[in-house]
Amino acid sequence: MLKQSLQQKLLQKLSPQQIQVIKLLELPTLQLEERIKKELEENPVLDEGGGEETVQDDFQEEDKEVKDKDQEEFSLEDYMDDDDTPSYKLAAQNFSKDDKHEDIPFSGGTTFHEQLISQLGLRILTPEKAALAEYLIGNIDEDGYLRRDIDSIVDDLAFSTGINTTFEELVELLHVIQDFDPVGIGARDLQECLLLQIKRKGSHNPDVKVAHQILKKYFDEFTRKHYDKIQKRLNLNDEDFKCAVDEILKLNPKPGGAFVNPMSKPSPTIIPDFILEEEDGELNLSLNSRNVPDLHINRSYADMIHDYSTNKDNQSREQKDAVMFVKQKLDSAKWFIDAIRQRQNTLMLSMKAIIDFQREYFIEGDEKKLRPMILKDISELTSLDISTISRVSNSKYIQTHFGIFSLKYFFSEGLQTDTGEEVSTREIKNILKECVDNEDKKKPLTDDKLTAILKEKSYVIARRTVAKYREQLNIPVARLRKEL
């Protein structure tokens, strides 16, 4: 049977304005500039640059007791304020509006694969074999390796191009390609790559000859740095073995890395979102808004609504629709301007809390002064939600008098020493790094020894924790750090 019932539910939903603020909050400075440019293109009511012709950007509530039917939809007085300067600025006034920051277009160049194909043209090959060799070159990756299986390439040629070939024919053509420059190109694994390079050096040098033996017969032992076993099996003294290893270390494990792709863009430059200046022990924080324009509402659209309010009885339906469109765009522009202002306030509030928490560090720049700090600490200081602090710190950078740092850098967990003092895990990682940098490379420190050293310095940490910190610092185990 059908049954009717009443239910009460408490739901929490975000308004479009709140969603807009959240999205703007997590954007770094460079992406914020692009977002503002996009909004300027899409909303004709929104304008950039200073000027006298501005309208007030504060929202005003509509009069709910308005009797006019046209005013039941919107209140024209909300859009007729004039000559009030906006209460915020988005750009510092220390640059010219004519400044342009454009990417320099790349110049023409030759790609890595084009270099190989040009060398292929110098070899005497039949058109069929040249086509197969070119197909092989197309399967070589940017590091210079042919990582695909030859049998798979044979099958691909048969199914995709209808060319029938054999494993032996492709291997023969691969050997032709492996004779190209840079040396080591077209190798199927690291061992083959290094062997191709050591062979090109010739066998007249005894050290090169020994290096060739090590790579061919004892490659696995060499990669695991079992030097004692190799030296014993080859019956070499320390000096001869060291010279042979030095020859191997001169080889290039990524021969294709020597080529720069002209189509690739350089890595983007980090643009700080905050600028912190220190003067006589005082810290001055400011937002980096150099390329972010001032925003205001275009005066001509406010005049349009003013004209409509004075002559609304004589307006056609099309003119009323146009005014409705302007009203929607005015709302959108006001929301966007308010969202930018809220973003600024939230960023400044959060960054000031971080600076107050880490004041000693920001004055001196000494990592040892960096206190343990988590998102919850800043959330409690600012009365903002942890998710908001996370958005603020994500992909944001600050420029200080001792360098540019990501905001994530200042957050770290804490540990207690045996005296009860709380220290940052970053300080412990720095001690580990110093120990590894100053160790005897012939007898590198194991995790157990590193744990004992930290214990002597009053840092009581388990060995597995030391191993975790070592891995976070990208430091290999002691056996792989061993040198001759």
C-alpha cells in the first residue's frame, strides 16, 4: 500500500558563492591570474584597472516590501551606487600596466628521434629494411632504450602494417642502430647499454678490458656492490679494480638524455604567493599580487540599469531581458570580487599564524629553530577548519630573506628527546643526512649504527623509524652507499 509520512532532515549544503571561494583559495598566484583573466573574458560587467568610474562592491539586501512587480525580481537600487572606491586592492602599485610577461616561443630544432633517422639515411639499406629500422627507432624511448620485446614488434608489424619480418632480421637492424650516436643507443637493458659504450672504447686499455669483464660476467654482483666477490674472482689488486670501476662510472646510463627536445617547455618558475621581509627584527608580510589586476564593475552597465529605472514603463520585453541579463552578470561580478577578497583575508590570516608559530625560525632562518607544527595547530590559532588550512598551504610558496619555501615545508611532526624536549622530525632528518654525508664510504653506517648515534644525541628512536626517515630522504641502504 502507498503510505505518506513526514520526515525532518538536517542537511548542510554549500552555496555557489562558498564553492567559488573554496576553489579560488586553493589556487596559487599564477593560476589565480589565469582565473581572473578568464572571468574578465566571460563577464562583460567585470572590468580591470583603477579609475574613478567604479561602483560599490558591497552587497545590499533587497527591500522585501517593494510593491512594484518589476522590482519583485530584483532591486535596481543595488546596482545604482556610484563613485565609491573598492575597499581592497589586488595589485601593488610598483609596476607599469604596460609590463608584459610572455613566454618566448621556442626556436626550431631537431628531436632525438629525428637525429637517429638522419643517421639512418647514411647507411646503405634497402627501402624495406630502412622502413623496419625507422619503425624500431620509433619504439626507442627518450632515455635511448628499446624496452619493447622484439617478438612483440614483429607481431605489431604483421598486424598493423602487414609487413612480415623475422626476429633475426630486426635484431640485425637493431645492431645497426646501436652503432649510431650517442653511443649506447638502442640497448634493451642497462647491462647492454653499458657494454655498448665500453666496447666503443676499445680493448687496448687494460682497465677498459677489466671493466668489460665485470659488466659481462659479474653485472648483478656489481649492481649490488659486492665488490669483494668480484675482486676475488678476477684476482685483482685494489688499485686495478678501482681503475676498472672508475671506467664503468664514467659511462652514461641514459644516452638519450643528452638530447633536449625543442618542443618541450622549460619547467615553470616558482612565483611566491607571499613576500616576507625582515627589518630590525620585525617581520612584514604581504601578498604577491604583482600581476593580478584591480577589479571593479563597469560603470556603463550601472548606467544602463539607472536608465531602465527612470523609463521602465516605456521599455520593451527585449530591453527587460537585457536588464535581467545585466543583473545576473552584476551578481556574478560581485560574488567574484567578494570571493577574491575572502581569499586574500584567509591567506593573510593563515600565513600570519604560521609566522607567529615559527617566529624564531623566520627571523634567523635556522632549521633548528623550526618547531613541530601540524595543520591542527594553525587551525586552532585561526579558528579556521583544518581543510581550509590544507587548501591554503597546498601549492603555495613564500619568499623570505633566506630563500623561497613551500608552505608544506613548515609543517612537520614532533618527537620528544629523553629530556622531554619536543623537537621537529625535520631536525632529526638533518642529523641523519649529516651522518651519512660524513660517514666513511668504505664502511657506511648501517641503520643500527645510525640509531645508536641518534640515541647518543638524546633522540630515542626505533631502528624502523630511522629506516623510514632514511627512505624519505632518498638515501639508499648502507650496502648500496659503499664506495672503493
